[in-house]
Amino acid sequence: MALTDKQRPLPPLELLETDAICFAASADLSKWARATFIADDAFLRNDDHRHLNQATIGALWTNVPNGRAGRSIIGQAERGLPPAGKWLRARIERQILDWFGDVPDFILTFDAHYAKPMRRRRVLRLGRA
């Protein structure tokens, strides 16, 4: 059974109230994304996401704005552990372990400032991308 919009996790207020660079892991956001877009009975199932059925997924909120070519990036999916040099990879892995306890196959990162006031239709479009 898919979670409803009322159950959509919201970013922590601390992220919205500080100028410090922050990332916060959210198991609820991962569960909501899976239940809404990936699960076989998901309300907005997208066959393009079926490869994620067996994948482990971690989700992060951040207060760090991101953009490219004058456009805002409000959400992003990345492989859990990107290719990098040995020490950089070790630093990244350590941080990921601190957030999630293990290294997920994919990490979803969302802009907390954009998501907080976001209306249901705008959120649901994220899964259609």
C-alpha cells in the first residue's frame, strides 16, 4: 500500500533554519519514495524505476542549493559509492556509513528548502523524471 501525501516526510526544520552546510539522512523519505514510485503497487509506479526494486536506497535532505545552467536542481539520484581516488573514496564511504550504517546502491538527495513548501503535484512529478 502506497503512502499518501499526508505521510510524505518533510525536511527537518534545523536544515531550514541554519546557514551551515547540512545533510540529514531520512529513512522515512526512502520508504516514501519506494512506496510511491518503485513498489509494484505504487501509486505512481514508473517502469523506468523497476531496476530499483531490489536496490538499497538511502535518502538525504540538504540545505545546499544546487543548479546548472541557470536551472535549480531539486533532487538527484547517484550511485551509492562513486568512483574516486583511494583516500577520497574512503572519506566518502565513511560519511555514507555514518549516515546510513551501510553503503546503499543509490542515494537520493533533495533540496530541503524547495521540498518544504512543495505542493503534492510538484513532488509527484519528481518521480516521473
